Amino acid sequence: MSRKKLARIAIATSALLFVASPAFAGSINGSGATFAAPLVDACKVDFAADTGHTVNYTGGGSGKGRSDFSGNLVDFANSDAPYSSGAPANLIYAPVYAAPIAIMYNLPTVKEPIYLSPASIAKIFSGFITNWNHPDLAKDNERTVKTPVFKTKKVTVKNSKGQSVTKTVPVLDKKGKPAIARYKTKTVNIDLPNQQITVWYRTDSSGTSENFTRFLRGANAATGNSSLWPKAQNTTFSNGTPNNISTFFNFQGASGSAANAAGVARTVGGITYSELSFALDNKLPVAFVQNAAGEFVAPDAAGTSAFLGGGTINENGTVDVDFAKKIPGAYPIGTTSYALAYASGKNAEKQAIVKEFLTYMLDKCPTKHPEKGFAQITGPLYTKAKEQIAKIK
């Protein structure tokens, strides 16, 4: 073979390699919500395999994410709640995460999931109910309950190794509404033990705490029980509670969702609130929670989609939920979490990776990892998320 022909082959091969490879391989740094961490940690591996880019995410809580973002210490951040003040002028909210806040507990003698009303949850987390055999909890778990069963479908996705795997995901319509196949009605009679309740709560500044205390306030106000949780939501759980829990013997604080879920796992009688994935990681059962329609719904992606679909999407990309609206199939502690990005004024290559990563998280990750409990965002909220991501320059 002539040298000229070899040269042509080499040039052609180089061209193919250039087309197949990313223009550059870079890295971005992020921090913030531990709520989003399970999906970010799982999907950043896929993202690296598909694009060559590295994503470093340290978590630390929504408060840390907002602080790091305001201080220009990261390329992006995640927060379960928007800024109440001090937001940077070039901030973009992108609603790319949606998942339930689960109520997880440790009751080894109880062999089936328990049922909790918003009133009972408020009484537990304010310190009014301190034992699992309390009459209010017995009332929740000795009754006829109605629970939705959602339609699902099988999808084939590529994992980080390029292998095809089959996943089961909810069926959603173009408006992001899940399809309810049927309702299951049964009479339950769960014998809750004579066991002290130990409440584990977040001590750090947390968007999960803010969304949870918003639910406790809003859901009970909607049923005429506003006195159960009269205080407004707060990023610091102890500041949002009606009582001074520092004087209560059965409250235990820890920083981050992982630490609280692990605390419950080693404490018989323990209970906490966090993203569903932390319950799965610690093999903890989760409660069915009563919604405004009187249904008891498990913390899953479909119920989260139903609940958020009844909210209001604001111009800046944030979402206001409605606890009073009777939404079929809604899980009432479904939560949107936001990526925080800079509109401009940052390194162009970093911005391009942030934009690509957030698009990847929005479009692919909940379907790639449905076991993490995150909802696939569709409909108007998806359109808004795409509009917000497009503003990253």
C-alpha cells in the first residue's frame, strides 16, 4: 500500500474519531440539596460515560447550595426551595427534579405499611404524640383505606456501561398527569406497638425541611386544623415547629438526610422525613399519607406527578403547590427541587457543561433510575424547565 494511501486512511480515521468524541471533556462542581443527591450521584456516572464530562457534587443541604452559589464557589447548585432573600441577579431556577418526601420509620413488629393523616404527622413532629400506640395513630390504622394503583410501562434504557436494561416507569400523559388504573379499597387493622417515638430531624439549613414544614402547615390548614402547625415553613426544622423541641426527650437531630435516615435505621421507634431513596438505602418502610381527596398514597413518582400537576408554575420557574385541591392520586408531600444556574458572566465551557448536564438530568435520568423514586417531568413544567435551561449563556 502506498504512503499516500496510508496517509489518506489515517486522515479519515482521525476525522471519524473527532466526530465521535466530544469537542472537549471538562468538569463542573456543584453543591446543595441532599434531596437531589441520589439521582445526581447515579446519573453523573451515565453523563460521564455519554459525554466525557465530570460532575462533582458535594451535597451539604439546600442552604449550603444557595450560599455557595451566591458566593460564586460552584458552577451550579441544587435547592429544594427558592431564595427568601439575597438571590444573585443572574440566577436561573430550573425545575429539573421532582420526588416525594417520604415518612420513614422503624417498627420491626409491624409487617405492613402504616397509614398517616396530616394531623397525625403534625402531632408526631411537634412532640404532641410520643408513643406509637397513641389513639390518633390507632384511628389512622384501623379503618377502610382507599389507595390508587397507577398504570406503568416497561422501557429499555442504556446504563453507564452501555448495556440495555429494562425499567418500569409510570404512564404519564402530555400534561404530566399519571394514569390511575384502579383504586384498591381495604379495611386495615394494624396493631401499633407500645413503643416510644424518636423523631429524627434535620439540624442543617434544608429545603427538605422547608417543604416538609410547608406541608404540615398547609395540609392541616386545608382541613381546618391550622392550630396543629401554626408556624410558617422554615429551612431550619426546629425554627418551624410549634414547640421548643430542644426540651423534648424524644427528638434527635442530625445534619443531612443520609444521617437522619441512618439514625432511624438504628433506632426502634424512630421516624423521619427525607427523599424516598434514603428509605430504600436503609431498608426502611414508608407510610401511606392521606391527601385532600381522602386517599392514602404511597410516596412514589406517580403520586408526586399528580400532586405537582395541581400546582402553579411561576414565571421564574418555581412551583406553588395546593394542599386544598382534591387531586386524584396525589401524594401530598411531592416536591420540586431546583437547579440553580448562572445566566451569564461565567466561563463559557463550564456553562456549556452545566446546560448539557441539566438537560440530561431533566430528559433521561428519572427513566434511567426509576428505583431512586424521582418523577419524570412532563407537560407544562417540562416546558418551563427547558425554557429556564435555555437561558444559561
